[in-house]
Amino acid sequence: MSYSRVCARAAGLLGLAALASVAALPALAPAEAEPSYDGLWSVVIVTKAGECDPAYRYPVRITNGNLGNAGSAPINISGKVAKNGAVVVTVSAGDKSAIGKGRLAGASGAGSWSGHGNGACSGVWEAERRG
């Protein structure tokens, strides 16, 4: 075989190998990891308007994107965190309830809330991951 035919054949094989490797990349690349917000979080709720206590702090546990009370305070916490970090939560105790919205990113988050019932209040919340 002549030198030019060997080079042409090698170039063809390299081209096929390159195409095969490009085609295999999506199959070999790891799936993009979706953020997991599961774990223990500490949430500070600050009142900006209304006659509620100035601030509250609650431990919140997120399991499979579902929020729940992780402490012993007699309150109900329910809600969801989406894969993009968007949070919608309801906190209630007795005849009072509040709805919060916001976003988690990494190990922290923030948003706003508004209350219903006796002495409706509103404010902001901040969260940080504890575990």
C-alpha cells in the first residue's frame, strides 16, 4: 500500500473514531445533577407589618421536596420546594395562618410571607441549611 493510501485510510479511520466519540458523548456524560434541598433548615420569619411578634425561628425539614416542622413548636408547616428552588409554604397555629413564597439556592434562601386571621401580618423570611 502506498504512503498516500495509508494516510488517507488513517484519516478516514480517525474521522470515524471522532464521529463515534461525539455520538457517544451524550450517553457517557453524567446526567446533570438536580439540586436537592432535602435536609434540615433553620428559618427566620421577620414581621414587617402588623401586630405579630417581631421574629420567629423554626427548624424545617425538607424531605423529597416536601416541607415539614422539624421542631417541637405546636405549629403546622407544609409546602413544597421545586427543583429550581421555588418555595411555597403554609404555616398555621390555631386560627392563624401565613403563606410564604420565595426561593432556595445552595445553602440559603429568602422570600416574603403574609398572614391571615387575627391581626394579619406580613414580612420576610430567610433560611439557611443546617444539615
